[in-house]
Amino acid sequence: MVDAEPMRSPLTTPTGAAAETRLHTAGAASAPSVSDRELPDYRLRFILLILAAFFCIIASFAVGRFSLGISDAVLILLSPAIHFAMSMDVPILGDIVRILLSPLIPVAETWDDAMYSVVWNIRLPRILAALLVGAALSTAGAAYQGMFQNPLVSPDILGASAGAGFGAALAIYFYLGTGAITIFAFAGGLVAVGTAYAVSCLTRGNPTLGMVLAGILVASLFSAATSYIKLVADTNDQLPAITYWLMGSLAGATMGDVYFAGMVIIIGLVPLYLFRWRMNVLTLGEDEAKSMGINTHLLRLIVILCATLVTAVAVSISGIIGWIGLVIPHFCRMIFGYDYRRIIPAAVIMGGGFLLLVDDFARTIATTEVPLGILTAFVGAPIFAYLLMMGGKRS
Amino acid sequence: MSLEISRLSFAYGRRTRLVLDDVSFSVKEGDLLAVLGPNGVGKSTMFRCILGFLRNYRGNIRLNGLDIKTLDHKEIAKHVAYIPQSTHPIFNYTVLDVVLMGLTNQVRLLGTPDQSHIDEAYAAMENLGIAHLRNAGYGEISGGERQLALIARALVQKAKILIMDEPTANLDYGNQFRVMCRISDLARDGYIIILSTHNPDHAFLYANRTLMIYGGRVIAEGTPEDVLDAGLIKDVYGVDVHIEDYQYGSRCHKLCIPIDGGIGKHEW
């Protein structure tokens, strides 16, 4: 038996004042760095982000196999506006425009029809499609991540991509043409998510867990169906078309696609933006959100509906492009915090800009187009690994 | 403001085992009701019924005389606020944002909180002494501060009934004390507080009423001093305790001390 003297190591109190405030604030364990912290200047960050995206857009017109100067591209884009302004009959305004543009007009004569056609008929639809698809996928990803309270969720969690892939494969198998591929893919995505939602309504217990499992179930069912179509498809033309479609590309984007997808994406993104505050509360989970007076059932349905609509339409014009919807929301959170009031607009701008950048690489790094799904994974995976390591360091 | 629960029974799914079996009690302004009972006896289930999360119960829950089955979540949230256990959050909102979420009922359906809401949230945080943490991440502050932030969130909701699921769980000794002091201040200000706890001393120190639940039934109800005795605690928790009167200055209260039964110190 050892006779132990009661031992007590001296406690070092930092300073008298600090100890005093700690007593009043129940904050015994917090580091002083978290108190009275100032928030970063989010407005400045938004301005920088918008500028970067704008620069990406302008530069994208010049990038490609048919090389163009940036100034030419800008002038070609502005030319209808200039012509319109100069053709107006308002006397003074027309003169003003002519005087303002006089240094530019000689330059404006330098392009030929081929350049005009490249900018307006090939690059513009492709750039708009990249912006739309990127914005749609990353916003839908951000919305789903909040709703499922899981930052590792991507927009195809409920089977949207698998359904769209099946729809597109079906349309290719029946030789229905490009327009039908888009429509079939869109419908396939909606049907898949609808099925997943219906199945999840029949499960008992935690609604979000039921939804995730139903999504996995439906996605594997539709991928199996896609595989079967690939098996029976003509190996000369159909199989490559299906395979290439599933890898994702914006090479075939037309203005028709842009109008169709743009309309649906705006219809889907506006409610997500309007419900941005309530989505914050929804991330607390079913019970807490209800206790604050939110109709969680209805809000969840709205989020699913909108996010599915934009995901399905994005996939329908671009094919399956992974990673964007997973990585961009993480990026947004790193730069703009966790508040959906900032995340939704940030995801729209950053997602659009990022996919545009990736698409620029897709059409320039090799002699043939590199499918986007491959590139986003090559770019996305290292970035994601970096983010995970940084996240671990911060917490 | 009143809350009456009468003959409340509940079973999950179609299972015959009742999680809650004929529970009745009522609370009035200024009450701090401590609900005691071992893990899994239905305390949380009872809270979930009162908050309107579970609706297929039998019996009656009346809020100001109105059956809560007839009220939607928005309506219940005006009168009853929920303070869950402070867990580590998945999304690291700032403390101010977390408190602002309590004002969701007053924010327009498609709107966002405006400056008056922010002022209100800030005032509540100042009241609880956490105003300096407004821009700190909710995931970076201590468990005690998180619990205070959740209380601030419930206060801005302007509900008079606060339901707390083990508010001192996972808190260190000092934070347990500080959080419980704030909670008893709120009861003195006229809030109705219903909390679950596993510490009989918390009931003795802060509660004016206590409810002992065992096997889904209320087996004792009344003031902590009348209800909590060594026999009851032995029956419910299987621990031999000694209830001691403790005199400190002019105040006198009881303390619950576990005595040997494999729990005391080893004799070397």
C-alpha cells in the first residue's frame, strides 16, 4: 500500500480578466480566437468571383481549334447591338453611338463570315450550355447536400443521372435523333427520381435515409437497364454513341438546347434561391426544422422537385458529368461560409464558370474532344482530396 | 399559457409494446419540470409527442386548451420551442445564423432575416452572454456555448414553453452548472421549462417539480423533495443512494449521494 500525498499541479490562469469573462460565458474550452471575430468581406469575394467568371466567358470565345483574337470575339458579339443602335432612327442617339464607336468600326470590318459563324453558331451555344449545366449541377448538389445533411451527396443521389442515361440510351437504340435523346434523357431522369421518391414514401423511419436508399436502388436498376441496352445495341454505331453520351460532352450543344435547358433551369433555380433561408433551417434536420415552424415535408418536396428538374435537364443536354455537383458546393462553403443565402448564388456563378473552364480544356488539350465526365473527374478528384485534407487541418 | 397532457399513450408502428402508457401531467407558468427516468423509458418520445413530431398517439395534449393535433408546426412553434442536445453540427454556421434560425417563423416565406431580426438575435445572445461569439463557427465553440446558443435560438422564437432534451448531456461540470443556472433564471422569468435529466441533483437544485417515468408510465410526480427518495431511485436505477439534507447559509436543499454497491471507491 502506497501512501500517496494529495497532489495538485498548479493551474496557470492566463490573465485575471480572461478568467473573469470565461466564468460568465460558459466558454471554458473555447479559444479566444473565435470571440469577436469579424466575418470576411463576402461582397468583395462575390465581385472577384463574378469578374473571374466574366473573364472566363470572354476568353472562352477565343479558345478553340479555330483561333480568334479576344477583341474580335467581343466585337463580333457586340456587332448586332452596334448595328441595331446605328440603325435606329433616333437622330442624336445614333450619332452618339457612331461617334463612340468610330475607333472600333474599322476594326469591326476585320472578321469574315467564318469567324462570325464560329462565334455565334458554335461557341456561343456551347458556352451558354456550359454555364447552364455547371450552374444547375452545382446548385442542385448544394441543395441536396443541405437537405440530406450530408456534404458527400451529389445531385444524382436520387437516380437522376442513371435515369437520364437510360432514357438517352433508349433514344439512341431506337435511332430517334438528337432532339429525342434530350427529351428521353430528361424524362428518364424525372421518372427515376419520381420512382425513388415514391419508394421512399413507402419506407418507414428516417425519411432522408429512406430516400438515399431508394435512390441507390433506383439508380442501380436504371444502370442495369442501360447496360442491357448496350448489350443488345448495334456495336457499329449505337454502342459508341451510347458510351460517348454517357461520358458527357457539350460538343453538340445547339441554341435549341440552350433555350430548352435555360428555361427549365431558371424555373428550377428561382425557387431554390427564394427558399434559401428555409434551406438553412432544413439542414438542422427533420425535428429541429419542424420545431421552428417549417413544413419540412413540403419544403423537402420543393427542393427535390427543383433540384431534380435542373439536374435532369442539365444531364439531358450534356450527358453525365460527375464531380461538379459534389466539388463546387464544397468550394463555395470554403469561400462563402455555410449560409445558403450566399451558397446558392455562389454555386450558380462558380459552377457555371468552372464547367466552362473545364470545357475549354476539353476542346483544346487533345486533337479530339475529351469527354467532360473524364476531365471533371481528373480535375475534381485532386481538388476534392486537397479540400478534404484542408478540412481535416482546420477542425 | 398552459400545457396539459392527459392519458397519453404511444407505440411505434403496430408493435403492441407501449413506449408511453397513460401519461398525464400539466405545467403552468414558471414551472421547471425535471423529467427523470432511465434511458429508453420514453422521455424523448413524450417530448416528440408534445412538439407535434409524432401525431399518432392516443390521449390528449392541450396547448392553451387547444388539441395540438389540430395545430400545424407553425402554430405549435409559436408556443413551444425545442432545445435538442448540443451535437457537433454537420454544417458549420456562424452562431448568429444559428440563433437567427429561431426567427424563421417571423421571416416571410420567401424572405431572409432583416436587420431587426439580427438585432433581436443579438439581444438574446447578449442576454445569455454569448454575443462575442456571433461570428464564430457553431462547430468551433464549446458544448456549453453551443447549448447557450440553442437556448438563445429558442428565446427569439418567443415560445413560452421550452422543451429541453438532456440540456446538460456531454457538458463538463462547470458548463452543466452554468447552463442550468440560465435555465432556472428563465423559469423565474415566467417560461415553462420541461427538461429531461439523469442527475437527481439537478432536480433538487433547480426544478420545482419532477416527474419520474419508468416503463412508459409516470411512477412519481411532485416536488423533487417529496418525490425523490432513496427507495424510488433504487427501484428505477438500481443504485443505492443516500439523500442528504445540505445546509448552506440560509439555503437548504437535498443532495443525492450514491453509496456502495460496486460503485464506491476500492479499498486499497
